[in-house]
Amino acid sequence: MSLAIERLQVRASVPKRLRARAPDVARLARDVIPRALAGRIAPRLPYAPHVCRIRKLRVRVRVSPRQLDDEHVASAWADAFCSALLAAIHQPPENGVAVSADSMAQWLAYAVVAALDGRSLSTWPLTEFAHHGGNGITQAVLGLARDAPDAWPLVLRALADRDALDRLARALGPRGCRELARVVGQGRRILREVHSLDDLLQVARLAVGDRSRSSGTDARDVDAMVLRLIAASAGDGDTVAWSYTPESIRSALLALWELADAWDATAGGGPQYRLRLSSDDLAGFPVLGLLVRAILQQSAEARAHDSTLRALRTALDVACPSRDPGPAASALRARRSASAGMFFLVPHLDRLGWPERIRCSAVGAEHGSRAFGYVVLGTALALAGSAASDASRVDGGLSLLAGWIDEPDLAGMRRFALGGSEASRGELLRALAGAAAGNSGTPAWDDVFRILGAVLVSEFTRRLRGFSRSRQAFIIEAMLNVPGTIDVDDRRVVVHLAPNPYWPVVSISGADATVDGVSWLGARRLEWHLEGL
């Protein structure tokens, strides 16, 4: 943990009867308080965001004459400082007291959105980026990217989560998008296995099916899509499979437009199209090879054009014969669930940083990768009205929500819910619930799960327009604890929910937005189908 204070003002006062002790008080204020800040703050903070900027923090410490020594003053000051710091962190952002982010990527995304909104990077709380403040939006963003290029795949993903990535692409223009992709991708492996990226397939569908674009539009769309692909493929560090530069991705996408023209020519009854992309070309762009193979498997338009298909398949079989995922790769596994609406909580689990916080806790150290599944499953069971300590059978949707693609470890779940130390439960509760943890001691696991469930439902409710003050029991019954069917394949989790009068509110509020690359679901994409909309 690092702490930077731009200006520290310390004032000390003593009653008249202790005027003789005034030099001691001044010395303690001058010498002991900075040492207390340096060495005693971190152990007293149960949770602090990765980045926090506070405009002004007022701290008041009172000590008795008997406690005017280094040890007592340092301890009292550290306690008071931490209390004031936590109070500032948990203030609503609109109060203007503090701005925080759970990662440096989130903080850089905040700066980019501020620049897009026309706010100066030279004013609070963005003064650390002031050296970019005098430039236009393109140069400011490129400067931020050059300062921390390794963080920028996650920055782009954070911007996508804020619905700001398209705004950034429009502000940068084609040349700015290409330069940003070059800076971000320089010397980095930036994409997972491409056949798992639905965004790229969506470009293919647009290329094949949309012939209304005007001249020049394709290049602009491709440059923006490269940024979206980098955002969609930003993983946790160990999921990157191949090294593709942004320029090779861009070239592959532009080649895709040529293939789209081939399909158009065949569909229009023109002369048989001879594929100008040779096997060597496709071998040089394995991204394109995988993409076109996926198109051939999924596109009804392509299957209708046998002559083009034969040419493409011949080239693809030579270029990348070993990468065909096969017909079984996309086979669906369907689950019926009585609580399918719980998947609305997925983006909040991610935004609140639960995977990382659980992993870094004592519970995570004890149970390893299963700790997250136990905590999320216990929380989901609590919201569904069940006790984790009694779990003998679990709804298939809830086990999937917790990350068990196959069978859940119910025996381990019961042992988890009946064991664990009070200290580890308390640490995890404070890390995940913050102020909602309260000060009433450390409850049993089933009570911890109820508190954590309330935190998630509160986050979900705040997003719903017109329902921010609704009772949590109503939200759970009306929108979360509702039946549905969940389809799972190697790339997607699709949640189908029956008609519900509240789905228009959910949709208008954006709570049914697609979530790309859910880490605990094998980087699958979460999609929704709300019937009746």
C-alpha cells in the first residue's frame, strides 16, 4: 500500500494548565504523526480500493495528558486517520469527497471518460494526468496508453463495461484507433483463441449480411472493432493462447470484407468467384482462417453458395487443418433452473471484485480455487431461501452461477458452511460487504451469506430505474428467484427467462447487457433472452 499526501496541515492545542507540555505536543505532531501514517495504517484497513483520491480529509485526535508519548499518540492518530479514510471512501461519489477505483485499469478508464465528457485532466481528482491535459482527446488518450500500455487491454474492457468504448472510437477516428491499438498491442500477446470471441463472429455476420455501407465505412468499423477485440480478450494473464498483433487482426478483418464481396457476387448470380486469398495468405492470417471456418459452420447464407464454399474449404484445410473445433465444440447443454434470474448478479460480482478479494483472503488461501464457488453458491442459496449448511441438492442454475460447469462439490460446500474460523469469516465479510458488515461480531456462515446476498441485491436494485427504493424481498421474488432455462456451450451461457412484466424495466436499465468473458465461467460470454420483449 502506498499513500501520498499532497499537503499535510497539523494543528495542536493544549489547555492552559498544560502549557509547559506544549513543546512535547508540537514534537509529537511534527515527528510521530508522519511515522504513524507510514507504518500503522495498512494493518488497520480491512479493505481499501486499489486507487483512491480524496480531496480533503479532516482528522481530529484527542489524547489525555497521560497518553502524551510516542506510542499512544501514534496509535490514536492511526485509528482516527483510518476511520476518517474509510468514511471518505464510502461517501457517494457525487459528494465530491473521494473518487475510488478497484484497479488501475478502472482508474485510467475513469480518466478517459472524463476527457470524453470534456472535463480537464488538470483538475481534481485527475491532476496526476495533468501533463496530458493540454492536448486534444486523441493525444491525451495515446499519452495515457504510452504511460501504462500493459494495463490498457483491461482499460478498454472497463470502457466497454461503461458503454464508452464506441464513444472513444468515434472521438479518435480511424487513425487514432489504429495508433492506440498499436501502442496497446506492441510486444504483447493480446488475444485468446479467436474461435471463442463472439465479437469477431459478429463482424463476420455484418460483413456478409450488410451491404448498405458506403465507401470507406469498412475501414473505420474495422479500426474500432480491433479495439473491441482487445477489450473482449483481456484476460487474467494465463488465458492468452497466441500472439496476434493489432495490425494482423486489422488485415484479417479487411480480408474478411473481400470474402463478403465473394459471397455477394455468388449470391447475385454473377460469374463464379475465384478466391484471391491463397492458402499462403490464409496461413499468414490464422485469425482469418479460424474466423472463416466458424462462418462456414454457422452462417446459413454461406452454406447456400456451394462454389464459394468449396474454394474456401480447400484453402482452409491447407492453411489450418488442425484447428477445426468440430461439431461437438458448440453442442449445447441445457439446464432448467428455478432461480435463473440470479444471473443478473454476475456483472455485480465482477464489478465488486469478489473473485480477486476472495482469492486474496484467508478463506481463499485455505480452499484455493474452490473458495469463490463456495462463497457464491452459499450466497445464491441464501437468496433462494436455503441454508448452505443443509445443501444436499442444489438447483443447477445456482451451481452454474458459482462456476461449476459440471457437478458441484456439495460435500465440500457443506463442510465449508459448517467450518472455518471466526477470524477468516470476519475478514471475508468485511472485504466483500464493507460497511454492510456492521459491528455486531462475526456471524455463522449462513448469516454471512445472507449479508452478502443483500449486498448484491442492493447493487442490482440501484441499477433499476424507478426501483431503487424497492424492498429487497420484492426484487428477489419478482426478478431474481424466477424460473428459466440456461444453455451452455464452449463459448456462451444463454439465459432464457419466461415473460415477466418487469423485463422492460430490466432491459431499459441495461441490466440484461451481455457480459463478455466471465472469468469463473471459463471466460464464456453471458447472454440473455427475455421472452415477451
